[in-house]
Amino acid sequence: MGNSHIRQEKYAPIVIALHWLVLVLIVAAYASMELRDIFERGSAGRAMMKSSHYVIGLTILSLAIARLIAHVAMPTPPIRPAPPAWQGLAAKAVHAALFALMIALPIVGWLILSAEGEPPSYFGLQLPALVSPDRVLAERFEEVHETIATLGYGLIGLHVAAALYHHYVVHDNTLRRILPGRPAA
């Protein structure tokens, strides 16, 4: 059954790699903000955590766009056995929300820094300001960023719970399609 069988049973290797790389980066982005408080305000450690957060966020943005292109360009392997239509619609809605999260959070973060008068640099490349400095606007963007990030915990948890439910309760191939490695014979 050759390579066509593999492509039908699993996502393309680039989609799988991007999925798991983005997951690791999302964990790192959340961790960098949750753990920044172990450093005193104004300390080099806290500045490093914030700087890491910005770079990780912009990397997630880049990879999310690449992943979205790959998702559209490459076939989606079918779930076997096929789930009810409502589950397919729910999965599409959660995936769309996750893509929105991966794109919106970094852009809102960039807007925050721009409004604070400190547009981010990305591996030495100074990025342009997206808005003029405005402290009130920066605070509003921070509220939006924090709200979206908090919703992200729920979305990610729902995504993981659904994958585990499909794997351990329904016993379909939902999770196996995105796992690295070869498909089962």
C-alpha cells in the first residue's frame, strides 16, 4: 500500500512537526509569563523572561501561519471510524479558535509593545510599530491579551481532553493521526 496509505492514515510530516513544535512553544510562552514573577521587577531575569515571551510569541505567529498554509494545502486524513457530524463541527470550531489564538495573541502582544513605544525586536531585527505610543491603548491591549490568553487555557484543555477522549474512550484514530512516527501496519 505504499506512501498513499501513510498519507491517508496520518497528517503530513510537516503538519505533525509544526503541531508539536507549536505546542512546545505555547507551553514556553505561557511559562515565561507565569514564571516571570520569580524575578523582581526591573531585574535582568524578569527582562529576560519578558523578552523570551515576545520572541516565542512571534515565532508562534510565524509557525501558525505556516501551519495554516500546510493545513489548507495538505489532505486531512479521515477519522476512522467517522465521528458524528456534530463532533466534526465542534472540532472545526475548536481548531479555528486555536488558530485564531496562535495568530491574535502575538499580534496583540506586538500592539502592546508598539503602544508602549517599544516595538519588539525579533532575533535582532527591529520590527515596526503597529500603532503610535499611547499608554491607555497599551493598557486596553494588555487586557485583551490577558483575556485571550486565559481563554487559551480552556481551548487547549478542551483540545487535549477531546483527543484523549477519542483515543481512550472512542478508540478511533483521531490522536494517532497527529502523533509522530509511522502509522500502524
